[in-house]
Amino acid sequence: MKKILSKFAPLGLISIAAVLTGCTQIDTGNVGVERTLGKVGKDALPPGVYFTVFKTVDEFTAKEVNFQLQDMTPKSRDNLTMKDVDIDIYFKTMPAAIPALYTKYQGDVVQHKQVVKDGTSDLVMAYSRVSREARESVYKSIAQLDATTMHTKRTELAEMVRASLQAELDNNDKGAFLITAVNVRNLLTDPAIEAAIRQRAETDQAIQKKLKEVDLARAEAERLIVQAEGEAKANKIISESLTPALKELRLAEIQRDAAIAIASKAGNTVLLGNATPLVNVNK
């Protein structure tokens, strides 16, 4: 019996090896596409182990991946050529769409590490198409901005690229791709333009300073006008409130105060009309 078992032991090991080599594991975050005699399955296979003796299961990533667009020289709205534009694109391929995309873009599959330094060995679907559309979106978006102010609008530019790229991908493959983020890493203009940008910034600062000074002067002038108007109104109210008798009394008070002020100096005598001296101060 032992001899029989030992005789068939190699066959058992071969069978086990065949079973093991005929299995494929789909890792978390990826999906599988099944092919049987060249026919592609319609449903994406979730992570797990699959028996592949009579079929093939290709593994594609459904995780967020990124790639870089570098050394681009698009033209801005003011017809100036940018010196160097570098942008990072982050996107995901929707798991349910991968089987159909595999049929449509069989020749457009790359390993992530082939297009990104330190990338993974995961297969990325339709990379050439996504990267081509991304480059066109960058050129279209930059053509809508002026080179002299573009450096202040990085966030706006990133959103313009993201929206443009998402719309273009949806035109042909609705819901198959999701652009998760766009990062404007480098945005350089020609040195002459850079100098113009600095000059414009300095001019804008000087203009803002002058406008602030004008605003302060205008505010002070308005304050003085309001103050003067207030005093004029107050004097008018006082004047209108005086009766003839009160005016005579007020005039007498003013004359009295003036006489006392003059008479307080030595040697002065003050006469009011034909009256006797009101104040007589002898030396």
C-alpha cells in the first residue's frame, strides 16, 4: 500500500501544483476581467481567488492613480507662450466600467510604474486616452487666462482643467472615469514676462496706496463738511431763537465784557455813550 501511495505521490503533487498555478488572486482595490476563449466577460470580478485553468483573469486597478504632464508650453489668452507648465492629474476608473473599457481600449493598457516613477505594478486602463485628453484640457484652460495674472490663479486653473477633462471623458465614456484632483505643480512664464508681472504688482501696490490716501482725504473732507454744516445749523438755530429784547441784552453783555477787559489795564477809562466812566482806574 505504501508503495502504491509513494508511486502516485508525484502525480498528487503535480495536480496540486496545477491547481495552484491555475489560480489568480485579485487584490483589494482592484477588479478582474474574465476572458474565456477570447470572449470578455461583462461583469467585473471583485477581489478574491479565481480558478483559471480554462480561462484568463486580468487584474486592473480601480484605485486612485496619478500621472504627470511636464514641460508643456501652452499659450495664454494674451498670446504669450508659457515657458514651463507641469501639472499632476489624479483619477480613478470605475470598477463596473472596466470590462467594457477593456474591450474598447485593449491596446491602451500600461502598468502604473511604466508612466510614474515609483509607481505600482497595477494595470491602468486607457492611460493614453486619459493623458491625451488631460493635455488638451490644460492647453484649453490656460488659453482662457492672462500670463501676467495666471500665477495668482493656480486654484482656478486647476479647477478649470479638472472640469474640462471630466467633461471630455464623459462625452465618450460616461461615468467610466472620475478625475479626483488636479495639482498645478509648476507655472513659469518667460523671464521678460516675469519682470512685467513684478512691475505690474509694484504698480498695483502704488495705485492701491494712492487710492487709500485719496479715501482718507475724502473721509477727512467729508468730516469737516459735516462739522461745518453742524455748526452753521446750530448758529442759525440760536440766531432765530433770539427776540429783539434778548438781542439788546446780549449786545449789552458783550459791551460790558469788552469794557471790563479794556479797563482792567492800568490808566484806562471806559465811557459808554454820555454816561460817567464805567470804570476808572488810576495809575
